[in-house]
Amino acid sequence: MKGQERLVSVDPGLVTGVTLMDRSADTVKVTLSAELGESEVAPWLRMCLSDWESLEEQGIIFSVVCESFFITAQTAKNSQAPWSLEMIGVLKQVCRDLNYPLDLIYWQKPSAAKTMIDNAKLRRLELWHRGGAGHANDAIRHGVLCLINRGWRDSRFLA
């Protein structure tokens, strides 16, 4: 996997985990990561997505990755909390406002990221977010999973 890439990844919820990741050749780093309250998500996303078109013009691949969330009968029994869906709506609206095509958002199941990329792997890859309740690390997991699905490899991942 050659070239450069920038990813914005989102773990939507009452507290939303977000990360901005950069990949250059085989090196991946977390440029920004945070756990945000409801009113902080849209401004953060606007900041990170504002230059996506100019990055692509420079040959940098730009991607948005988000944990998918579906209401099922079990979800309804567990909670009536609408936060994940609301934050997905915020993400979609910011993308619309900044002309980022919604059909280019990578949607990933929560279990896929958590199963493949546990805490020990995040630490070995030196992508660990310190502090918070783990939501930022969940966003990082989604970014890493997206990169892996597109061919990125790191020997530390296999350790």
C-alpha cells in the first residue's frame, strides 16, 4: 500500500469517539483523537473534513469511517437511547455540507473492529488514546480496520 491517506473515523454515541489518522507508506499515526459531547461533534468533523477535496487533489486518499448502528428488537429492549443514530445524522449532514459523498462513508460493525483489534494490539501499534472511557480507541479501531481491509499491514499487528 503506497501513497498517503487521511481517515476520519467515528464511534457515535452519547460520548462520541473521533479520530483523525494519517498513513504515509507503511506508517500510520493518530493525528487527533478525542471523546466529544453532543455539541462538540459537528465542529470537530467540520474542521477535519474541511480540506478533503484539496487533499484528494494532492493525491492523498481521504476516507470517512463510522461504526454502523441499527435498531433491532434487542436494541429497543436494552435502551431507548437515540445518541448513536443522532451522531450518525450529524456526520451525514456535515458530509453533505462539505460535499463529501455519503456513499463513500465506510460503515463497519462494532463487533468487527473490537474482535480484530483489541487493546493490546492498539498499544503495540502505538495508536492508543490515553484517557476517556474508550470511545476514542473504538474510533481508532475502526480506522485501523478500514486500513487493514484496504491492504495495510504492520508486523506489530501479528505479534
